[in-house]
Amino acid sequence: MANIDPPISIVVPTFNERDNLEALAQRLFSVLDAGRTELLIVDDDSPDGTAAAAEALAERYPIRCLVRKDERGLATAVIHGLREARNELCVVMDADLSHPPEAIPSLIRAMNDRNVQMVIGSRFVSGGTVDLHWPWRRRLNSWIARMLARPLTSAKDMMAGFFCLRRSALRLDQLDPIGYKIALELIVRHGWKRVVEKPITFADRRAGQTKLNLAEQLRYLRHLRRLYWCAWFTRR
């Protein structure tokens, strides 16, 4: 088990992820000290009972569950979780087990360098891999999305939902995300240049259904337009 110093908050946005929570908690707390870690589930009032499952797991693990009834969306759920996090160092990850909890200690160690602004668990640096069962349509969508965002950051996996940052460095009131690409929003709005990427093995989800659909793809294009405006005009 990793000796984590300082304590960390793990922010996990959820919608209909009940079947993944127990495995997520087991894997997280097999590598992290439960006495120095909080798992913060931010649930968008899932009809499948995700919040109830999180509350049941809280009897065994240091879990807090925040249920949002008046707002929806992964990016805003992450922002809500970062506001509510109790610790300076925060890790954001998905609930579907596509992001390996075992990689979290590596992300945290990289943040020991005070010059580093964000550490990404990356699929696309040397040593990073993507599950062979990941559908080719998802691979193609990911490649197109990354190519469209490439002028905004030097990070190779700017689409990642798995990253570590310092809460004190955030200007949450200045964020204005659409959809689910919160890492890119954070990088561009904060003007972060010192982003480190650590290789991970990205797995396809084991339970539940992907949230990626045509509506989310259109939201991403709207989001990109905002971010290009921010990068090219607002900060100049």
C-alpha cells in the first residue's frame, strides 16, 4: 500500500454506475491508505441506485456521496467535487474501471515536483496502452477529438478523464465547460503548460453503458469553440 503524503481526495462523477462502485473501492483502497484518502462520489441522481450503493459502501470505506438533483453533466460534476474536496491534492477519475486505480500513486509522486501543474494518466505516451477490445469507432472518435484540440496544448492525452492536480491552484469560478472534457477545460482556462503524462493501460468499461453519443460529440465541438476563443483572444 502506498504511503501517501499529503492526504488526497478522489473525485468520481457518476451516472448509473452502481455495478462498478464496489470493485472501484476495493481496488482504490488496496493501493491507497484509507486513513489518508477520501473517495468523493458525485452522482447525478442516478435512477439505478448508484447513490444508495455508495452509501452502503461508506460503511466499509471512507466514501462521501454528493447527489446533484438540479444539474447534469460530467464536467460540472467534477467541478462540484473539486469544490467539496477536503484535501489539497485531488485525483479525478471515471467510475467505470477504465482508469486503473493502481496508477494513482504514480500520478501523486509526479506532483511532488511543485513546478508540475497537472499529471495525466495517459494512454498515448510511451508505455501507455488502450484495451484491445476498445471498439474501433471509439478509437476513431478519440483520435479526431485529439487532433481537433492539438493546437490548444502539448499534452498527448488532453481528452483524459484521469488526472491529478492541486486544489489551491484552481480558479473554479472561471470555468465554463460543456459536456465531459474537463481536463482540457482546466488546462486551457488556467493556461497550464507544465503538464506531465504518466502511462496507463486504459480498459474498456466492464459494466454499464458508455455516455458517449452524438449529442456529447456536438457538445464537444461547442466546447472547443469556447476554448479556442479563450486561448486565442481572452488571454492575449
